[in-house]
Amino acid sequence: MAKRTDRFLSAFAAFYLIFGLLFAIAYAIYYRWEVPFAYFSPGFFAVVFTWPFQAIGFINDLLYYGLA
């Protein structure tokens, strides 16, 4: 039972971080963050770890402003 739970939690954590990384890259591109230093900033990693909360505002901005 514990092995199954460990496998599930590992898979969930990997999915969460990989999707968060992809989301944070799209977020940085959309908001035009400076390229060389933005991806090492604390704000970038904050978006990686809190992407479900960031997605709400990002999707609203994307729908309201488009790709302007």
C-alpha cells in the first residue's frame, strides 16, 4: 500500500512541477520578463510553485487583452 502511495505522490509531484515550469515559461513570455535573468528570479520560481493560483489571473488577462 505504501509503495503505491509513494508512486502516486511522486508522479503527481513530477507532473505538478513540469506543468508549473511550462506554465511559468509561458507566463514570463506573455508578460515580457527580461530573458536572461527572469528565469532565475524568485518570482519565476514563485510562479512555478503557485501556478494554479496564477492561472486564474493569467487566463483572465489572456482573454481580456489577448496576445497584445
